[in-house]
Amino acid sequence: MGFILSVFFGFAPMLFFAWILNWLDRYEKEPKVLLGLVFVWGAIVASGMAFVVNTLLGMGVYIFTESDAITEFATGSLVAPPVEETLKGLAVLLIFLLVRKEFDSMLDGIVYAGITALGFAATENTYYIYQYGFLENGYEGLFTLVFVRVVLVGWQHPFYTAFIGIGLAMTRTNKNIWIKLLAPITGWGIAIAAHSIHNTLSSLLSGLTGLAIGAIFDWGGWFLMFLVILWAIRQVRQRMIKYLRGEVDSKVISEAQYKTACSAWAQGFVRLSAIFSGRYLDTRSFYQLCSELAHKKYQLDYFGDEEGNQRIIADTRQKIVALAPRVGAW
């Protein structure tokens, strides 16, 4: 029962946090298949490989120093951060390289990086809750570790790895060659540094003081990242406003539908009301297509006709025209 509870409290909160991240991506949702894949990468590939590499390198440090204290400190502060951030970051890099059409804003980078990190955290939390909570102190220890790993430092891994997503997004959306080259390296370096600071504080400070300082660092960092997310959402909204305006002039969508498409809150209300009219699926598809159209027009304007942007825009516009008469607005 202890193991089952450990798995539940390891994964359930992280899946809920992943839902929150996906919910914050208000205008153009990322494909659920890709989000599921990066979560699984974090939970299985990154966490599994990190455990092996961290263990082997930790053994190397112990053989060299013959000190448990030095080994624990070096593994936590010097070994684990670059190993874990590199392995988590690989999932984001693969999305960036293989599915570029789904990676076109800073918000996309944060979402993919954050959900990868939450998958990693789910497995790591399960291990800590069971190994150092239940096995050492029974159910009291289990729930104590749940509080620490979920409430106090639950957002730590998304905070670190988000910098990798931001760096890759800056490479994607900038034409300056130096930004393209340096942004992902800088993001990776900041992710490692933030991770290392957290682990170092945890090693040097113990008891309630250590927990409090660690929680302040993690939650303070995530609050700053949340402000970045709000800014990124605003940038996406501005893109919607700019690139959908012409669709009103071309009579593809109405003025009311345009205003609704450019407001996340208005979309939410319209989708809710569509449930009662039996047109929820059409409404959801219509406004998702509007978002995709705006993003494809942005990609065509900024990146050219990569991966058939002109054809995709034409196809998307036809689908919108077909759905428009059946879809309401706020």
C-alpha cells in the first residue's frame, strides 16, 4: 500500500501541474501526443538515465575522495544538475528539431520544457516518497515527503528546465546568428545554475530553515517564470490580433468571431455556452483553427514557406469558412 500511495502522490500532482501548464497555453494548444511523449520522456528516459549516470559518477567521486560527505555534496551540486538538465533538455531539443512547426513561441518552449520536467519530477518524487518517506518512517514519513516534494518544491524542475525551452524558442524566433547560437547554450547554463543553487542550499541548510529557504527560492523562481508566461501569452495574443484582422476584411470570420478568437476569456465563455447548444465540438475546432491560422500566417511572414505554410493556410481557411456559420461569438 505504501508503494501504491507513493506512486499516486508522485504522479497525480505532477499530472495536475502539467494540466495547469497546458491550460495556460490559451490560444494555440500543443498536440496532446507531443505533450504526452515529453512527459513520458521525463518520467522514464531522463529519470532512468539520470539515476544511472548520477550513481556511476557518484561512485567515482567516492572512490577518489573516500568521503561520504564530499560525495553527497558533489553529486547533488555538481553532478546531478548538468546530467538531469541535459537529459530533460534533450526532449525539448528533439521537438525543436523534428517538429519545428509546433515550436514557434516562447510559450511553446516553456510548455514543452515544463511538462518534460514534470514527468521527471513524478518519477523522482515517487522514489523519494517511498524510499526516504515510507520505508524509513512509515505513513507519517510518506505524507511528510509528499508535503515537501509536492507543496514546497513541486515546481522546482519545471522552473529549471523552462530556461532551456526559452533558449530554444529564442533561437527559433530570432534571425540574429549570435542569438541563435548563444540562446540555447545560455538557457541550458541558467537551468543548471538554478538547479545547482537549489541542491547546494539543500545540502548546506538543514531542518525547517533549509526547507523554508529552499521553498522560497523555488516558489520565488516559479513566480518570476509565471510572469514570463503571462508576458508570453500577451505576445501570442498580439499575434492573433495582427494576423486575424485580415480574415475579417476577407469575410472569412465575422468581427464578433475575431474579437472572441483574440480573447482567451471570451473563447472560454463561448465554448461553455456551446455545450448547451450542442455545438461544442464545432466551436472548439473553429477557434483552434483560428489560432492555427494566425500562427501559420506568422510563420509564413517570418520564416517563409517552410513545410508548406501557404498550403496549410489555404486548407485551414477553408475549414474555418465551413464552420463559421455554425459557431457563435461573445
